[in-house]
Amino acid sequence: MGTSAGPAGRRRRAWRRAGTGVAVAAAGLTAASAVLVPARGDLSLAGVVLLYLVPVVIAAMVGGWVPAVAAAGVAGLLVNYFFIVPLHTLAVETADDVVVLVVYAGVATVVSLAVELAARHRATAERRDAEAALLAAASTQPIERASLTRLLEQVRLTYRMDTVALTDDGRTVEEVGPPPRGEPVLSVAAGGGVRLIGWGPQLFAEDRRALQRLAATAARTLQTQRLAGQAARAEELAQIDRVRAALLGAVGHDLRTPLAGIKAAVSSLRQSDVEFSADDRAELLATVEESTDRLTTVVDNLLSLSRLEAGVLSVHSGPTALDAVVARAVMITDTHGVAVDVDIPDDLPWAEADAGLLERVVANLLSNAVAATPAGRPVVIRGRAEDDRLRLLVIDHGTGIAAADRDRVFAPFQRLNDQAGAGLGLGLAIARGFTEAQGGTLTPGDTPDGGLTMTITLPVAAVRPVTP
């Protein structure tokens, strides 16, 4: 609020407090008179005066010294009217009665002022405690993204401000409370162009001194947050550089190797002074074809990873037959002579999946399983139904993966068992990403007699398509 709204609000609160004190005094004096007047023959004048002092003290506690002094004056008149001879008049005949009334008025006034001062000291002490607690909390709490907002909100509540803001060279950095209107009642410099600004009631001078320290604390919090943000950004850039270096190193190796094979084979075939036999030409052309397939795999993996990380992977899920997907995956995978034992029941429910993505997942897992399986042992692909989920297991009998490394192998550019020539290390990352994009999971486990079992879990299709 503006500067006019602050003092006006403060005056309204003061009037409300004084009005409450007057109401309490009136009620207390009325009650005291109702009790004391009928029993005045049994009470001494000193006892009556002391009992009339009670509502005066209560009025001082509730409404301050002004209604308390007024209540003391009214109480003196009541004592004179009802208890000092001649009764029902304001005349005083004896010096003793005058002394009693004068002493009562003085004591009541002093007590009222003492109660008011005690209340002010108590309020000041509470404010100091709140300030100390606020400064201690701001100094000891860890700096995080919400620290500055929390500090300004605590300042706003402690000093009953409407809106509190922190500015830097005139630009608002953080603000709490409703949108401010008018001129601020508080503007404290914190150094370096930073200022603590507040809208609300006017503050005492001692409040402003405490706010000076709080403004400095807020400025330090702002500076620490900025330094933390710069450090986080630097770490993020460093991580990006590490990933880029890993990518360039891996891609450089996996692109150069097949390109070198293609270059050597094509250069040999182009030599006019060498006569190649049909078998030699077939072998060189097979080298070109194999190297081209490797290049295609590298490019496909990089494109797939980029789509996953960008969140633009296109998924078209629908009822999918697992046996058909597995059959296609086995056909497109070079198993290097390793036997693949497929065990998928004919009555297995259909899965809710993207057939193309799932085929790619199975092919990647099968390729890894073939590479890990020792000679003479088959790779097993098994399908099972459990409640409303389907599980597709790709089982090998290799060395397996240690439990501590099972999350690491799904990270990009991590080569399984660090095998030389094992590719970019994207196969498992892409397999998990494609599986999760279809609403499934991919988890590694141990093969009972040694090796690794990769389990794909997918939801069962709600509707099975009708075969014409």
C-alpha cells in the first residue's frame, strides 16, 4: 500500500484497541459497582478503592494507557458518589477522603502507565526475538532455489508488511505478497545496487535497523544463489562436453572401421592391373555389404537415441503378437551361427505394443545375447503371461552382469563388459527407452545356471484383433 495507507491503517488499529479498552473498562466498572454498592456497609473505603483498581488495570492491558486513565477517573467519581459521605453527591467532607481519592487517582495512573510500558517492552522483546530467529534461520539454512522467497516471506510476516521485494539496480529479483500499489514505506540498501523494499504500515526506527541486517542477508542469499546457478551451469556444460567427447570418440571409431573396410574393398575392385577371381570379388563385395550394414546400424542407433532424448519418438501401440515380432527380430539379426531357441506359446495373449519398436528391442537384446553366449550354448527367447502383463525373456549363458553394474549398462556409450568392437554401446539404452515408450519395462536378472536374462514386461492388449 502507499504511504497514506500505512499511517491510516495504523491509526485504525490504535482506535480499535482504544475502543476495546473503553468497552472493557465500562463493563468492569459496571460489574464492580453492581457487586460493591450493595455491600458497602461491610467494606472499608480502602478495600473498595483497591477493587475498583482491577478494571483499570485490565483496561490498561487491553486498550493502553488512555482508556485506563479515563477508567481511573470514572472509578474515582464512582467511589465518591457511592461510598464517600455524603452519599450520592460529589462533595468530600473530610481530608482523609480527599487523600484516599487523590492517592487512588495517582496509583491508578501510575499502574496504567506501567502496564502500558510493560506491554510495549514485551512487544519489543517479542519483535527482537523474531528478528533474531529470522536472522539465525537466514544464516544457517542451506541455500537453495526457494531460500530467497522464504526469507522475504518471513520478513513480510514478521513486520506485518503487505508486500516485500528485493531489487537489483531497480529490477525486481524476487517479490512476495500481492502486487504493490503506491510508494513503498521501506527501502533499505543492501549494497551492490540491491535494495529491500516493502509496502505496508510505517515502521519504528529500531525496526529499520534490524531490516538493514536482513537486507544484507537477503543480498548474500541472492549472491549465493547466483553463484550456485553458475556452478550448476558450469557442471552441466562440463557434462555436455564429456558426453560430446564420448560420442565423438565412439562414433569416430565405429564409423572409421567400416568406412576403412569399404574403402579398401572398393579400391581393390577398382584396380585395373589386378585380376580377381570370382571368389575374391564375392568376398570383397561381402566386405562392402557387411561394412555398410554396420554403418547403417550406427546411424540408426544415433538417430534413435536422439529421438529418445528429444522426446519426439513416435509410438503407435496396438495389439501385437509376440511370436511374430520375435520371428522377424531373429530373421534380421546376425546370430553368427549361435542357435536361438524360441519358446512362445501359441495361445499367449497379444501385447499392447508398437510392433516396429518392439522388434528393434528384441533384435538389440538378441544381438547382445549372441555376443555373450559361449560356443555350443543357445540363446533362449521365452514368452509368458502373468495376470495382465506379458513377459518376454531373452536368456543367454555368458558371464552375466554384476548387480552393481546393471543400471550403468543402460547408459549411452557404455559397452557391455567393455568388449572391443562391441559398437557404440547404445543398444541397451535404446532397448530400454523403446520399451518404456510403449508402457513397458526392461530389467536385467541372473540366468539360473549362469548368464544374463533380460525381461521385457508389457501390458496385455485389451482387444485382440479378429483374423479374417
